[in-house]
Amino acid sequence: MSTNSRQVRSCLIDDDFIHQFGMKRMIQRYQPSEGVIEFSNGLDAINFFKTPHSDSEIPELIFLDINMPVMNGWEFMDEFVKIRSTIQKKIDIYILSSSTDSQDIQKAKSNPEITDYIVKPLTPDLLKNIFLSEKEKEQIH
């Protein structure tokens, strides 16, 4: 398979099932995908990352909501940082939230594990740029 058609594995962590459904369809439309992993809260997601997986099962992209039950996005990030060193793969994390609170945006921008903060909804053009960025990173390595 050529680098141009490299498949990217994505992870959606969001309790809004309608948003999850729309995101999954958009991802499948604009990016050949090895699959989309979905979680409705941060605890289920962090338990997935704590469990040993093959490199191909670990996503390259995480789209993370902030406001969720059980474990919110910030709590997920606190736990993710603790286990980050056990995951060999580079993972880009995008906060994808309806919050326009400047404190949330600043908190995300000050965290080196977070690639970007995007206010919902994610547009197809922005999603295409994210995937293009992933492909460019792969070509460098």
C-alpha cells in the first residue's frame, strides 16, 4: 500500500451518540480508515489504553470531548499522561468540544499532549486537513 493511501485509525471519545455517528461517517468518507474506536466516556477509553494492544490497534488520532459523565476529557488527559510512556505510537489528541470557554482553550493549548482545540462541529475541510497532516508526518518518518 502506498503512503498516499495509508490508513489512519481514529478514536472518538464523546457521550453524544449523534455526534459520534456523524463524526464516524465523516471520517469514513474522507479518510481510508482502519476503523474508528468509540467510547462514551473517558474511563472506558483510558481502560482501553491501559490494556496491552498491538501497535496497529492503537489509534493515531483521538477526538476527545470535554464534558462527559463518569470521566470527563480533562480527567482522561490526567490519566493518559500517566500511561503515555507505555504507548509506543505517536497519538495526536484533538479536543473537540462545544465549549468556547477561554479557560478550556488555554488549558488545552498549554498541554503538550494535546495537538489542538476545536470547537464543534468539526468541518469536513478541517478533518481533511487533520488527515493530510497525519499523512505528511508518516512521509517524514
